[in-house]
Amino acid sequence: MICRFSLLWMLVLSALADFPVSGASEPPAMRREFRGVWIASVGNIDWPSKPGLPVAQQQAELRGLLDDARKLNLNVVILQVRPGCDALYASRFEPWSEYLSGRMGQAPSPKWDPLKFACDEAHARGLELHAWVNPFRARYNEARSPISADHVSRTHPGWVVNYGSYLWLDPGLPEARAWSLRVITDIVRRYDVDGLHIDDYFYPYPEKDGAVLMPFPDDASYARYRREGGRLERDDWRRGNVDGFIETLDAAVHAEKPWVKFGISPFGIWRPGSPAGIKGLDAYGLLYADARRWLREGWCDYVSPQLYWALGKREQSFPGLLRWWAEQNSKGRILAPGVASASVGKDRPALDIVNQLGLTRTDGGAHGIVFWNATSLRKDLGGVASGLAREMFAQPALVPATPWLGNTPPPMPGLRALLKAKNSLLSLTWKERVKGSARSFVLQVRTGGQWQQEIVAGGTGYREFDGRRGGRVPDEVRVVPIGRTGLAGESARWLKPGPK
């Protein structure tokens, strides 16, 4: 059952909402805010809703999720395409995912490529599409079918270990790290993605055998490291394996396409006690994930620490952790924490999500938010999605720029205007002057002293304003090109002619 907004909630929303600016000769600056959502394929959490659906239904479901993002004025969709050394795209190295077809290794019929489809459909809606991969998980514990013969656990069994109910590529093996690097860079090379995203799985979360923590089975790879002259203790060696992979992956992504963002969503606590009073799992000590170093070194372009706790949790304080992550961000990368909208109605009220978004806007240092997950927004748990669409996300926002990935703005677009029917019908057509230079455009329209703005797809655009059927021909229109690194170029401008 969906809860309705309380008066308090409406007051919070109103205080932080975006509204059009009227009476201004210049258009208002459009908000820059990373507004993302995770679409998980593992276990058929978000998409596809179940394995083995007809292709037409899979496509319709994915379009629906992208439509949801557009209606909510989100701007980044993070789609999981490699849950466990399998592929929800036409991989040249790994088998088709069982979450798509119902059987690992079975290609969809009729043939289609979900990642290409997702890129095209997202870009047509003015959304960024980030490909989300798991670098070392080789097999999820919710199996749908037998392992196929072309899975890495069959073709290179020496790279894969059993840990608890999962299979893992051993990060201690250079060959295993190289395999994931090869697979991931192939995605960036062949697909028009805007970002490459990895989550919080590096070395696995600890599992227990009864009351005893199970050790990760890397005795063989560590012994090999020592035989080859390595001197690090095992914990430092494990962290070094992950650090080296992150640094290498960051460089490899940008060597393929300099403008593609590399994003990471680590566990929300780096170490207990950072900041003071924080308790919880030690990601540095148990996952061997030194996310603070990656951020300080600039080995990623955005970071979305998973701050999934309820707002009232003192030992996992959202404002305290958010401030701590901001303090580590000496390179000025995008900081957009992940929040658990999927937990609304379970262990927290909907107002938590609203207040957490508010803190990203008012507490300083953050540049947006990412929602876990797409299904929670589609179901409008607690009225969160509909409320945000009406108020805090009522106006569109551009993704924050990444000038360190390229600082040349796109050229002014070509703009053609046709005014006819006694100046009561305006047709506008615009296009980028250099193909591929503008990922999107901001369309700014001034009518009667009020500006309205929207983000539209790159390439060629068209708008018609008909004053004969109750509408109005605007007084001014501007088309601003937005490049692949988010930089705005010079706008093309049309002014309504004055009376003769």
C-alpha cells in the first residue's frame, strides 16, 4: 500500500524544489546534478522481470524503465550487463546470461543486442547509459541453469575458486585480472556507453561456516606471488591486487574513449571509525577495497558510496558519512551517494529518501544521488517517485561536467527557423555541426517573460510552436549543445521579429 505525503514532507519538498524562473532576460542556469538509478539484471531483480521472456516483452520492459527515468527527470541509467562472467550483450568472450534467455549460453531469439538497444533508447530520451559490470564474481548463488561450456569456470578452471555459495575469479591471479580487463574494455570499445560502472564486489563479502569466518581460498595464488619474489603480507597483497586493477581499468577505459566516465559504488563505510562513531563492516580490511585511495588518486570519475542505512542510524550516519566522503574527494570527482529507495516501507519511511536527497544539496560536497533500485521507483514505494517528479525533480538537470576527460566544448549547432501563418506558426530544426560532438541539447524557450527548459537528444532536433490552437509562438528560443564530457557550447538563438 502506497503511503500518501504528509504535510511535513510537502514542506520539505517545497523548500528544496526547482521551479522555472520568470521575468528574466537570460535563461536560468540549469541545475547540474547526477541523478542515477541502478537497473539490476542479477536474479532478475529489475530487468528482465523473469528469464526467458519473448524478446518483444524484454524490449518493452526496458523501454518502460527508461521512460520512468525520463519522466522522473533522472539523467543516468546504470544497467547491469555482466552479473557473473556472463553477458546481457553480444560478448565475444563470455556466454549469454541466463537472466536473459533462461539458460546460460543461449542466445536470444530473434537475435538482438540488449546493450546496443539500451544505449540507443537511452540516448533518444536524453539519458546517459552506464554499463555496470562485476569484475570478479563468476557465478551468482541464484542459478537458473547449468553452467555453459564457454563459461570461464569451464574454459579456465584454474582462475576460478569456490567461496561459500558463489564462484569467484581469483583477483590474485594476473591472468584473471587480465581476463576481466579484456572483457570490460571490449564493452567500452564496441558500445556507445557514457560510463563504465563497477560496484562493491572485489574480494567477496565474508561468509561463515557455522560461527567461523571462511578464509578466501587463495593459498595457491599467494604462494605463487611469494615464489616470484613478492614480499607483501597477504592482506596488503590482496589490496594491491585490487588497487592495481582499479588503476589499470581507469587508464584502459580512457585509452579506449577518453570521455567515458569510470564510476565505482563501494560499500558506504571505508573503515569503522571513519568518521568517528561509525561502526560496520570494514571494507578496507575485509573486502580489500581501499576506495578512499581510489578517490584521492583520481582513479575514478565518479563515486557512489552505498549509504543504504536509514537516516536515523547513528552508527551509520548518512550526513556524517556523506561529509567524510566529500572530504576525501581532493581531485573534485563527482560524488553521488547511493540510497536504498527499495527499503521504503520496510525499515524506513519515505521521508528518509527525501531528506537524504536534501542533504546532498545542502550539506556541501555532493553532486547528486543514485537510487537502489529501478523497481522501487517503478512501484512508487511510499510515493517517493511521484513526489520527486512533482517537486525536487520537477525540472531537468544536466549531469555534472567532467572537464578532466576533455575540455573542448561542442560547436554552436545549426538552427533553421520557419515562421509562417502570419507569424503564428514556428517550425525549428537544429543539428550538430560536427557529428557526435553533442550528446544532447538544452532547449530553452522564453514566452511572456518566463523560461522553460528541457534536455533533448543529440543529433537533429525539431520543434513546432502553433499559436493558432491555443498555444503561443515564443519570444525567444536557444539551443545549447552539451558535449560528451558535459561542457556546454555556444547556443544557437532565434528571436521573434518585432512589429513592422
